[in-house]
Amino acid sequence: LVSKEDVPDILVDALIATEDTRFLEHSGFDPKGIARAAVANLKAGGIRQGGSTITQQLARHAFSLEGRPFDRKLTEVFLAQRIEKAYSKDEILEHYLNRIYLGSGFWGVGSAAQGYYGVPVQDLTIEQAASIVALIKSPNRFSPSADPEASVAARNRTLDRMEELGMLDAGKAAEIAAMPSSELILEERQERPGYLLTQV
């Protein structure tokens, strides 16, 4: 587990840029965010942005919400607004960052920082932070251990979004986007005996 104070600002910026740009302004549900995501997805010809806020995602994970999409979304909205009344934005971020699944068996940003890069979360570089945040949309597909090229492309979309919002200047974003993916550690995963995964 990590505390909000341990998480570098650049990781929080990357998270807000890609998952919920109005996180600090809304009360758990963001109609403007849904409309923005719909327009962006229409222009892209596919799903590029989601409409759920960070708080809605936290509600979905914390309560393991299932069922029909419309019913689940209504429950998400209700619970997200309750969460926003009970917790501060920093507390919501801390809970979220410790609960999200980030591929390769890693839950939370602390686990992902150690597992992918062998560093505590506070020592992540901008490139590594953007790569970890990019995993949220599709942890298995964008995992740097599974598909380095897809991981770099997802990371660069995160950097583009941060540049759009003024969180990174264009020169810095371009410099990082040109970098290859950081070397992976994944020592725990490499040491797992293969026979445990063999079907009998």
C-alpha cells in the first residue's frame, strides 16, 4: 500500500489526464466528461476515452459491481456521489491508486512500480509513470511484458493527453515519447514455476 503523499505528482497528473480531467471539480459524476468522451471516441472511430469518473471506477472495483450495463452505471453514479460526500479527493485517489489492477498480477501503483521497474512508486520517472497509468484502460493488452510496442503506444497517448492539458510542455512530451520502454524487472514473475500453470 502507498499513501497519497508517496505518489509523485506526475503520476497523478497522468491519471487525471487520461481517466478523469475534471476529477477535482465534479462530485462523483461528470456529464461533461461523458459528452467529451463520446465526441472524442466518435472522432477516433473507436473507444479512446471512457466516461466513468475515477470515483465511479473506485465504486465499481470496491463493490464488485456487476449486472446489466445501464443498471450497473446507475449504481456506480449513486455510490460515487456517496463516496465523494464521505471522503476527500486525496483519500479517493489513495484508495483508487491502491486498488486498480495493472496487469501481470500487480494490484495498485506501488506493486506495479516495484514489479515492472524495481523502484518504489515515489522514484518513478515520467516515462514509467505514464506507462503505468496507460495500463488502466487495458492491463493485459498494454502490459509492457506482454506487448512492448502496444505499451509504448499507450504510454504516448497518455503523454499526448498531458501535453493537451498543459501538464507537460511539447518538447518534453516529444522527448519522452521517443524513448523506448524502460527495462522491465518482473523478477517475481520469472521465478514462478511453469508447472503450476500447466493443465492436467
